[in-house]
Amino acid sequence: MRSTCLLAALAGLAYAAPKPSPQFINFEEFDSAEIPEVTGPAPGAVDEPVAYSEPVAKAEAAAEVTQELSSSAKRSLVARGVNDPCSPQPEGYGPKPAEDTAAAFLAFETFSEMANSAPTPQGYTLSFSNKQASVSLNSYLGLYTLKSYDTIKCQQLCDAANLCSGFNIYYERNPTLAPAEACPKPSSLTNIKCTLWGSPITPESAKNKGQYRRDFQVVIAGSNGYTKNNPPEAQAGFTGPVALGGAINAPNSYIGQKYFAGVYDAGLCAGACQANTAYNRRHPRADGTYDACNFYNVYLLSKNNQPEGTYCSLYTKAWEKRYSTNFGQYRGSDYYSVSSSYAYTLAPLDPGRI
């Protein structure tokens, strides 16, 4: 199973002969996705280091594609642990209001002042500021608790993590003891949390306003989100990435698509492309030809401006940027948008003949 359980993939990549234009978003695949259960830190967590491995994820994507040629595959998710009842919680380093209530925490001006005055790290864009909610997305990578409200430290943690595309820093009201029947409403402490994400951060993604743990109310304040300004990584065996306008909509040579819910990772598409070619090469036509994946378009698919996952479109030949004309589409009142769209070309090209 994919390490850290950050991704769940859709079955259904088509492997038949090249498909005609247009290459619109395949909503049947999107709807059948097994959505990752982990969309943020576990309640009470203060440290969840990033364990995502790009090589492992790429290899698993390739293996999954191969398996889907004859059967559908499902993924399971690792269960989280829980705190022992009434166990002391790690010390919090953030300030506290004089009154120990959730309402006082939300109204505490120090949190707003720190959030509004925090510097935006070089190479990042401020996505939102001073919200009373933290990010919740399919692309959760990890959590660190800081000793100060330090956007530069959080940025450094993001830069050190593979595929980190953004981070969220915020104050969270947490209990001093793990709430249980014997201690349903302990006193509070303030944690300063830094969460890392494998997709861009948007204002719409800040939707976790906290929760109750027994009678103790967890709330969030001073929440800032930042998105990294850089392209995806190069992939071995391919040239690129080449920035596109939207998604490729080519007149021919399209051989299918693959969608991975969760972290935005161009390597997943590289694995899918290579596995597609390997299978087709093992099963050529009578004349010795086969469909070789020589080019793929990877992009971040979002629903109503909330990142959902990695979408891959595969082709037997390379296409220029002028064919990247699909910027998104509506389905009912929901808008599915294309962003961070890049092209990779196999080097050298596979002629598609035994």
C-alpha cells in the first residue's frame, strides 16, 4: 500500500487504441475515486513528520496501472492511533487569553496581530490570512508544532519535504489532558501548528474550524496559508516539465487518462505512462505495433477552487502549448478547473513497434 496513506487512486485508465478529441475531464473516474480519509492532522496530534516517498509512489502508480489492465484495484488506509484517556498533552508554546474559553480564544487580538504582520517567505504567495479555520485537503503531508509563530520556519519545513506545494500556520486551542470520561473538559493550552500540503493552498481549502473532544472545544485562529511558486520536478526518462496554459486537447494520439486523488505528483503520471507502454509492448497488434506513451500532460484538478488530485492525460506523440485549451468545465453548478498544467515528453521517443 502507498506509504503514509496520502493517496487513493481511481481505477479506469483506458488502454485501447488512441481516442479522439476532445479530452474533457472524465467525471466517471472522478466520481468513483476512493477519497483519502486523511485530510489533515489527527485530533490532538502535535507531530506527524512527512513520510511521502516519490519513488515508492511512482512505483506503486505503475504497478496499479498494470493491475488495472485486467482487474480493478482498491487501496486501504492505515488507522490512526488515539491518546490514552486523561494523558498529559505536550506543552504548548503559544499565548493564551486570560479567560479560558473558546470564545475568548477566537477574540484574542494577539493571534490576529501575529497573522496579519507575518512575513511572506520568498518564493511563496500568501493565499489567505487570519482565518479562524485551518486547511483540510486530500493532499495532507505532515504536521509540525512550532515554538513561535514563524512563517519562515514553516516554509523551511515545506522546502525540505518532497512535493510540498504549500503550508498552513495557525494557532489551535488544545486540551492539557486527552479528554475522556474522567476529564471531559480540561484546561487549555495553545499550540502553534505548521501543516504541509502536496497541492496549492486556496482560501476555500481553509474549512476546518475545529471540533469537540468530549466537552472541550478545539478552535483555530490566526490561520495563514501560503503556496509555493515553482513547477513540478523533472522526471527521469522524460524532458520537461514544460508549462502549459490549460490541459492538452489534441486532435489525435490520445490513449487515455489516469486520476490520483490527493498529492499533486507528476511522478505518478510518469509511472502510469511507462506502465501503459510496457503492457502494450507485451501485447502488440498482429503487425507488431503497439501504442507507446511518448507524452503526458499532468495537471492539478480542483473542484470549486479546492485542490482534489493529479490528473494525467497520455498520448503517443508530443503536443505544443497551443493545444492546451481546456481550462476547466462546469458540471451543474460545480466548476472543475485545470491548474499547474505541465507537459513531459519521453526521451528518446518509443517508435511503438516490436
